[in-house]
Amino acid sequence: WPQMDLSCKICFESYTGSELSRPRSLFCGHTLCGECATKLLVNGELRCPLCQQNHKYQSLNKIIINHELEDVIEMLASKSTESGPKLHYGKCEQHGAYKVHHCLTHEVFICSDCALAYHLENYCCRVPIEAFLNNRKDELCKKIETRMSSLQEIDGQVKLHDPLSKMTEDQIKTQINKLQSDLKTHQQQMNFFQNSTSEYTELFNECENRLRQAQNITTFRELEKETKLVKSSDNKTQEWTKLVKDKLTQHLGEILTSGTLERLVASRDVCAIHTHNKQQKFGRIFARDGYLILQDFRNFKPPSCTAVINLRDVIGHLSSPRHIYLSLSNWDNPLGMIIIKVNEKAPRRAQQLIDLCVGQTGAKYSGSTGISVCRKGKTGEHISFTYYLNSNGRYSYAKLVSDIEVTEPVLHNQGTCIFNQRGEQAGFSIFTKRDHLDTWDGPVLGEVISGFPVLEKVIEINLIPKGWCKKSHVTISESGLIIAAICHK
């Protein structure tokens, strides 16, 4: 039977077992479905649309069902189900068998005969077509999940930025006569950030929908379709992410020059002075990647045109919880920045971690510092620091040090490490060696909330064979505090 005879010639729908979809034979010999026959039957007359002959029928039930055609359809359906596998990539042009394997070496779909003739296991890597489809489906799902994580991260930045923006808006409104033009600009920025929330929701919902679709992929046609849809949305998401980050950084720069921070002048060079040290150290305040940052304190005298605020005016009024940042480098090659939310349930050590990050301590250190992977559990789970020479001249496990100065910790031989659970969560800890035992006490001091791609780079670099070669070590090039919001008395 030709394929065209297995469907209605009027509506082209396939014949099925339902009453309106069963094939009906007219007196003229032509066949059409019950639904089309019902529509054409008017006042007891039915004109065949194929030969224009008029037929008289009292109702649809009077039109004879083509049982022979139904038997053929049922036989073909049964034969199709029994003969072919559920998943294949069509038939082999050479052997006529279904392609149920994929050769990874030659990147082609093959049948079983091709596998035995041209793609032997000694020379080729073959996988069942189900495994190949599932692998590609998993890759697509992972790509979508990565995009969703990126969207969640930028949304978290916007929410972290919101208190500072609202406080700035209130202060500008109190000086409306003096800062009318600044207020107008700021309101435009706020409108942008408010609109970004709805855009984030739209993009994130789209990713969730794509993820659901990808998880239900069962055929290569569906895989190709979803791959194209994900690729088409990537550019839109990347452009939106870059735009929001640029706007956040620009807006924070405007906040620095608007008088929002106490005792600041109209200058982008802003410093905070740490007055508890005998030596005066200054930390620079600046905007980067959508964050307002207090960089680590150093021994330098700021230019006379620089605005200076007291550290107590900053640290004492930071919003809770506090966030610190580390900029990591592979020697002279910058890797990026990670943001750590400090755990305030361990206040003593958490404060010590903050002190180390902003360089408030006074002793000197010498020697090299770096980050290397220790094989505790899964590879890449434990990222710890190398040795340093402390103030009493003894070597210890390195603390949070870079170009800044550090002091000997409250507990001897104290070190730091980061746990990376491969994208799920990363925690920041200080470890202490107990007496002479090789045991470590590691209270979690915080959680890495941004910069997981940077941690992945660290893991890749540290998998390079050691031997203290430059290519296999990561250093802390910069550290400091993230200023989420500064509240005034």
C-alpha cells in the first residue's frame, strides 16, 4: 500500500481507531476519514471532493468502514514496531541495517555490520547510540545549568548592591536643590536595576524551561533543536550580564563622587586609614565588577587630593554579613576574583580572617606564597597554601598573605584553605595543627559565593606536575573587603 493511501486525502491526517478517524468508503470507491465525511454530509447528501459524484446517506453510520484498509494499517504498524529499534540514526546506506552505534574516533553513526567491518574495537572507540545521546544530552543540560548559575550570581550582585543604592538615593533627595542633576542620573540608574530584576526573571525562566526540555530529550532531532535554541539565547544572556556589571561599576563610581561616603570630596581617589596601628596604613576604596571594594592596607602616603575616611567609620558600619575578596594569579597571569561571605558564627577567627585580608596586622613575613591542590578526598577538593616564614623565624603553613604584611596567628602554625565541591558550594576555613599530631581543626569561616570559574582554573593549574615550577602555582595578588552598605550615625 502506498503511504499516501494510509491517510485521508482531504485533511491528510492518518487513520486511527477513533470513530471520526476511521476510513470510510463512498459508493464511488474513494475513501476519506469520518471527520471529513461528517463535514461534507449536508441534508443527507455528500459530494465526493475527489470525483464530484453525489451520494445519499442518512448519517455517518450509513457510510461503509473500509475494514481492509484498517487491517493493512494495523499490520504495518505492528511490523514497524517489531522490526526496528526504538532509537537509531536511520538505516545504513551500505548494509540496510539500523545505525545503532557511534564511532567516537571517526565521529560517524554506524550499524553493527559497519562496526565489525570497518570500526573494530582495536582501532576505534565505539559506544551504543543510547549512551551517545545521553552524553550529549548531559552536556547540553550542564551548559544550561552553567548559564543559570551565571544568572543567579549577577542577580545576587544586584541584591547586594541594592542597600547602598537606596541609601544613596535618600541622601541625594535631602540635598535635592544642590544635587538635582545627580538625583536625576541616579534615578535613571535605579530604574535600570529595577528593570534588570524582571529581565533576570525572564532569562532565568527561559533557562529553566530549556533545562526541562533538555532533560526530556529522547531523539537526535530534539537534541539538535534544543542545541540551536540554547545557542540562540547565549548571546542575549551574555550581553545582559555584561551590561548589568558595567552599570553597577559605573553607578558605584558615581556614588563615590556624590558625597555618599562620610567626609569624601569629589574625587575618585578615596582611601581609608587604619588608626589602630602605630604605622599609618591606607586602603584604597574603588569600584570593580559591580562591587564597592576596600583594598588591603599598605604602607604608603596617599596624594594630597585624596579623600580619607577613618577605618572605624567603615568597618563599624558595614552591613551584615560581611564579604571579603581574593584576587588570584598564576604568577604574572591574573585568574580573577573570588568573593567569600564570612561566617559570623565564628567571630574570633572570622575577624582574624578579615584582619588578614585588609592587612591590619604588623609583623613581617618572607618567602613565597601560593596555592596548591592536596589530594584529600576527590582531586581538587582541598586547596591550601604553601609555606611561609613567620615572625619568630620558624617555617609554618602559609596564612592569607600576598604583598601585605601579616602577624603570627593566635594559635601556632595556623593556615588557611578553600574547599571546592565542584560547583555546589565552596567554604573558606582556617586550619590549626594540634601539638605534634597530624590532625587538623578546621572551623568553616565562610562560603565562596562568586568566582567558581576562577576556582576551576586553580584546580586545572594545580594538576600540572609539581616541582615548584611556575606554571603549577597560584598566588594571592590582592585581598580586601566588599563594602555592601555604609550606614551613617
